[in-house]
Amino acid sequence: MKLVNDLTELVRDNLTEGLTVHLERDRYLKEHRAPPVPAKMTLDSQYGLCFRACMRHLLDIIMADGKQHRLQVFIEDGHSNVGDTKRIFEGLRRRLKQRQGLDLLGEIIPAKKHEQALLMIADFLASSYSMMRASRERGGIDYAAEAPEPPKGQAGLTFLEFLPDSLRALKEDFEADRLETAAAWRARRGMLG
């Protein structure tokens, strides 16, 4: 329990939110990589899907308070899928600007842990959550359930896991978005012609 309390204090005193996400490899392969895949959809890597889930959660947080924010993201340089996170980030930035007129996303900055201390905290969060999950799966303490709720206005810890069929829903959402974008383009083209 001391680990959870120490982690909670570290996040509370230094971050807006401590956030981890878990996605089993088997689910990733069966629900996301398996056909059917919508036309023109670039499938995210497993790392990319986890990044996308984290970004969605963080965007919900910063849009909820109504203040002007600019989110800078540090991603660990050297990971084989860092390019996927850049593609996802740029896509999110573009859609936020085009669809909602929001300029919330600053830069995505690859860095080494020794260059950016926040990456060390991210590693600590990830390995701590892995230990928490292992304990729960062995029938031990469910540390995530034991974590204290932070007082209002203080950072907390969030542990994200993908809901059943949420990965398939990403494909459906992509296809609906593609069709909507095409219809809007055709409507603009019709107005110009």
C-alpha cells in the first residue's frame, strides 16, 4: 500500500493526472488487427492504441474545465512505435482544429528518460500498474481499488483498460468519420461548382 501512496503523492505534487493504460496483445490482434479493416484506415500499433486512449482521456480532462490549455506531450524516444504516436497526435491535432476550432495540442516531443524526468515518472506508473494488475490476478490486493481518491482540484491516478468491443468500435467510428468527411467535401464542392 505504501507504493500506491508514494505514487499518489508523486503524481499529486507534480502532475495534472497520472495515467496508465493496459491492452492485452491477444485482444489487440483479435479485435483491432483482424479483418475487416475499413478502406484507407491505418491500423494503430498496440502502443499507438494505448497512446490514443491516453490522449482521449487527457483531452477530456483539459476540455472539461473550459480554460485555455496547450498540451505538450513527451514520448520516450527510441521505442519502435514512436512514429505511430506522432501520426496519431498529428491526426488528433488536425481534427480538433478542423472540427471544433480548438488549438489544444502543442508538440509531441521524443526524449530520453535522462533528458525528461516526466518519462521516468511514466515508467514508474507503468511498472507500478503492472505490479498492481499481477497482484490482483493472483488474488492478492487490488491496489487500484485501494488507491485513495484525491481531494477535488488535486491530481489523481487513472487506470484505463479497453472495454469489450471498443477496438472494433474504433474501426466503425473511423468508417463513419471517413464517410462524413467525404460527404462534407462533396457538399463544399457542389457549392463551389
